[in-house]
Amino acid sequence: MSSAAEKFWSKVNGGDVETCWIWTGATNGVRYGSFTGGSGRQVLAHRWAYEALRAEIPAGLSLDHLCRNPTCVNPWHLEPVTQRINLLRGETITARKAAQTHCESGHPFDSANTYRSPNGTRKCRACGAARARRYRATHKLAAQPQSA
Ligand SMILES: [Zn+2]
Ligand SMILES: [Zn+2]
């Protein structure tokens, strides 16, 4: 029976720090390479490589691909990060929203003009005020100052 290291190296092209080591073996159904480790458990190839060749991954952290290549298992292209940072760095809706500096109408998301909705997304105060004004106008509430 071959060791985890032998299995790993039989499925990887590469060896130097600069280039991506592309995993040629199976993936775990998501998109990361995986193989059966010494204990018979499925291990993720990039996590195994990091722990075998660099350092232990701190508990609770996931590995972020700095090269943005999910099939790369070069541990020098990986960095342990919290799940939150990983999501922010990925090409997700969350990341695009967090990276926005202005609302759809072009108002700045600065501290004076921004508030958080109950679900945590940022809201534009200027747009909220404009919506309220339109609402009052269409419902003819502007003439009733006590309605606030
Ligand atoms: Zn890489
Ligand atoms: Zn706005």
C-alpha cells in the first residue's frame, strides 16, 4: 500500500514554488483535488500539501488560493484565512457588494450616507430619503407634516 505522499506526488505536475501544481487526480465533487490518505479517509489534496510541506493549518481556517486556481495544490500558493475572508476574495455576490463604493444611483457608501439593513447589507441613505419623498408625493402625505 502506497503512502499518502506517494499518492499525492503521483497526481501532481510540478515541484517548484513559482508555478501552479495542477492536480491530475480525482476531485471531491466540488472542485478541489482529493485522494485517499493513509488512514483510508478522503483528504483534500491542497490541505494535505500545505500541512505536509509547510505548516499545520490553524484550526477553523480554510486555505485560500492566492493564484485563484482551485485545482492548484502548490502550498506556496495557499494561505490560511478565515472563511469570511475567503468569501470576500472569491468572485461571489458578497464580494462584489462589499467592494462597491457607490450605490446604484452613484451616491458614495461613506459612513455618513450608509446604514446597515437588518440582514447586514449596506443601504444608501440618500436613496432611502428619495424613496421616502417619492412615497409621500404619490400618497399625498407631504401636506400632512404630523404624519411623520
Ligand atoms: Zn497556484
Ligand atoms: Zn443612493
